[in-house]
Amino acid sequence: MTASATVPLSLSVQQLEIWRGDRCLCRDLTFQLAAGAAIHVQGPNGCGKTTLIRVLTGLGRADDGEVRWCGYLREEDKADYRAAIAYVGHGNGVKLGLTPRENIEVAIALLAQSTPVAVDPVLVRVGLERQADLPCGMLSMGQRRRTALARLLLGYVPLWFLDEPLTSLDTAGVSLITGMLKQHLAGGGLAVFASHQPLDLRPFPVQSLILGAAA
Amino acid sequence: MKLAALVRRDLLLAYRRRGDVATPVIFFVMVTALFPLALSPEPALLRTLAPGVIWVAALLAGLIGQGSLFKSDYEDGTLEQLLLSPVSLELVALLRVLTHWLVTGLPLVILSPLMAMLLFYPASAMGMLIASLLLGTPVLSLLGAVGAALTVGLRRSGLLLPILILPLTVPVLIFGARATALASQGEPVAAPLYLLAAMLVLALTLAPFAIAAGLRVSLES
């Protein structure tokens, strides 16, 4: 977080090229994301949205190009970059043998910050206060998704990566996400999300990034 | 404190799936208990075979469940979160293996004198049996975890893990069984025990890096 204290937050991707097998998922992908703005990654199934997001988080490997966080190459300070991002992917990262409360406590342990976080308000916010002490294996898919989303509310992490955040959520869940994203952007956060459904984040600027099927 | 929360998580999960967790220990008890029935009730024969039987059973019991060490974390996305967290993956991996050993390996070591008695292993050498297993089984766990990390992303990797890992475990098996056999004959066991201890130090130092690298590679695709 040292870099982010002095430099304005920004994510910049330059000439990113990603191949999987003999398929080129993107080439010369260049974009800039400033504080308070979001990118909506769109495209048909199998076009590489998940792969792109995984590459941006650092989980996946890019074949060419660079990702800069606040002007610095992300490889220069991996720990700083990891402390600055949150990722909710297809795998929820929720242990079915643990309750939502226990899952959230583990997520707190994995945060960079060491300030204590109150779990109960977060559970109320994601609407799981009544299920807080049931094993996640007994909860519905939507409720598991909400447990995963609770990770985003544990502290201030500036850059969010959300891969199909709306999966298995009900309408209340969709407005929960919209509210969370708006609050995040209002606080100067950045977000990259992939979704087939439109998300209304007005008045915040949302760029669309459309990945083609087989380029 | 952060790491304590992760250890607590692993212990809690193990406690909630205690049936699965107990499988290696039950396997160890079954195999060692069946040998006297299948071979002969002759004490002299069983006493000679005891070190080999106990060590082979402990090695194979250790392999059970090794494959699933990171599997559920891989499938439910927890591994991605661990990789992306600022907490050192090497340290997390080491703690995971040690917790796994604590709930599967340690009960096996504790039960081993009982099983050794069934095989007429001399009571005077029990201390050395326990010492050799205490030094050897964590090495087996660490080696198994390297294989588990490398194969976590593969479907149907059931037999691949033992094939990868068994050659590496042979030295532990040789020196562990040797120490146990020497102890039962009243011979000095310092040499094989020191070698086991050296292997443990080596595995504790290097395996976490290999495990973390394996996990990173497995998640890259």
C-alpha cells in the first residue's frame, strides 16, 4: 500500500497478449482504468473473460504485454499488488465444511491489513445473519455466493476483480452487488468485472471491453 | 496470528470430516493386524518381519488421503485466494502439511506400539520405533504434498501421485525400517536415526518451496 499512498490509483494494461493452446484470446489489448471507474468485460461464452481476469490478478500467465499498478510493473512488488486486489471468481473460495462466519474469519486472516474486522455487520450486509452459523454445505448456491462476496467488505482493497459476480444471485443479490460496486467506486476504488448481464452503475464511468470469439 | 487462523481452519475442517481423516490410521491398523493372521503365529518370524510390515503399512497409509491434500481447496477456489493473499504461500503450505500430519500421521505413530506388540516386537525397542516413525512420517507427508501440489489440477490423477512419490520415499523406508530392525536386535540405531533426522531437516527446508511452486504451476492454466 506504500505506492498507493503517494501515486493516484490506476491500472494500466499495455499490449497484453494471451494464448491458450493454439488460440489467441487477445492481442494488443491496451486499456487504462482510473480511480472511481470500472471495466465491464463482455463477450460470448469461451471468449476468454475468465482467463483475462485471471491474468490480470496474476494467477494466470500472459504471453506478452505488461500490467502496471499505479505506474509500477506489477511484478516489481508482487506483495504490494496482492495486498491491493480482491478477486471473486467462479470458485467461490468458500469452504463448505465451515459456516459463513468461519469462512469470513479465514478471509480476514488472509487480508494484508491487521486491524480487527467486526464480522456481524458484514453478515448483515450480505443478508446471511440468520445462516451465519450453518455449514455452507447446507446453504443454497446464492447464499454461498454471498459468503464469497462478503470478502469484499472486510476492509478497503482498492482493486476488485469480479468474474460473473451475478451467478446464482436473486434480484436482491443483484442490487447488493450494484450497491457494493457503487460504494466502492465512490470511495475511489477500481473494478474489473465480467458479466453477461448489464450492471447499472450510473453515474460512475464504466468502460466496455468486448472480447471477440476466436480472433 | 493470521497463520493461527489458517491452522485453526484446517483443524476445524479435519474435525468435521473426522471419518475421512481417520481412514489412513484405520488402514494402518488393519494391515498390521492382518499380517499375523496371514503369515503364522510364530513369534520369532513375526518379530523379524515387524519393522518392514510397520513401515510399509505406515508409508502406504500416508499415501491415502495425500492426493486430496489440496484437491478441495483447488476445486472450491480457496487455493486461488491463498495464492493471491499477501501471506506467504510457502508458509501456508508448510502449515497445511504439518496440520495434516498432526491429524493423520501422529495418531499412527501413537498407535504403532500397539500394532508392534501384535507382531511380537520387543517392548524394550518401542522407544526407538516411535522415534524413527516420528522422524520419518513427516518426511513422507512433505514428499507426498509435493506430489499432491503437482497433480492437483489433473483429473484422474489417482495413480500418478504414488508413482511420482514412491521412488522418493524409498530412502525413508530403508532407513526407517533399518532403525526399527536394529533396535529390536538391541543394536545401536544412531546412524539410521541421524539420517532420518537429516532427511526431515532437508524436507522441512525445501519441500515448502517445491509445494508452493507446484501449486502456482497447477493454477496457472
